[in-house]
Amino acid sequence: SKFIDFAARMEALQKVLDIAGPLLHIECFDNSNIQGTSAVAACVVFKNGAPEPNSYRHFNIKTVVGPDDFASMREIVQRRYRRMLQETQRLPNLIVIDGGKGQLSAALDALKALDLIGKVPIIGLAKKLEEIYLPGKESPIVADFSNPGLLLLQHLRDEAHRFGITHHRKKRSASFLVSEFEQIQGVGAKSL
């Protein structure tokens, strides 16, 4: 496999986003809501520029009925950082939201509720990876694909998608199995 200079990627991203400290701990959120069924979300964690899979988390959306991506994003971001605050864990140096302005403002609402605005840098990553949205800035940063920092964002996003989708498939096939069972004569809710 090709050598990846994780440090260079982190440094480049830090410059692009104009963030003060090093990006040693980044978290990326993805809602993979397939036609509004089994709403789940994923949070992937990168430490020192590389994936740390044992820190990844899945979220089943609890408070949102129907496919509402913004409300789902608000819920999971709030749940994630409320818990980290309660457990006095160290917060990330950057939060990446998979989505444009709407997703970003939903995540900002969650941070506001936890009094974390200005304490953790957060960005939204629009669908095609060409635009990076920053809170309070009307126009996005347009991505320069030769920038190694962008490769780090791309890696984060791909991981979040992959992780979200595998959980989603598991969840969907589990609910599919249950409904198949229920249709078999004599195998009702009681005997399950």
C-alpha cells in the first residue's frame, strides 16, 4: 500500500480551515437514511490523521419520526457530545458533518444546546466534496483537489459512509427477517 503522510494531511487541513491547534482528533458524522427506513447514523473517529475503528459509533435515531435528516443530525450530535461531556472525555479538535448548510446548522443547534459553540471547530462537507461550509460564512471554501487536507476529508467521509451503510444493511436485514417470521403460520409474536 502507498505510504500516507498523515501528519501532512492534518497540517494541510488545519491551514485550509484556519484552525489554531493540530487536528489530532477528528470526528465525522453521516446519516445514512435509505428512503427514510431504519434511520441510523454513524460517527467515525480519526486520531493523528488515521481511522480508529474501535472508537466508531452507530446511532439509532430515537426522537425523530420519518425521514428528517436535519433533526436526525441534531439528535446524534447532541447525544454524542452530551455523553462525552458527562464522561469528561476530551472533545475532538474538529467535527465534520456530512452535508451542506442545512446539516451544518442542525449540528450547530446541537452544539449550542450543550454550550459548545466556539469550543469545537465544525464544518459541513457538501455532497460532492467540492464545497466546505464553515459556520457563519455565507460562501463555502471551494476544494482544491491537489490539497492533501482534502484527501483527509475524503477519507473521513468515505469511512463514515462505509460504516453507516454496513450498520444500515444489518439493521434492515434484521427487521426483514422478523417480518418474514411473523408471516409464517404458527410463528407469531408469542413463540418468538
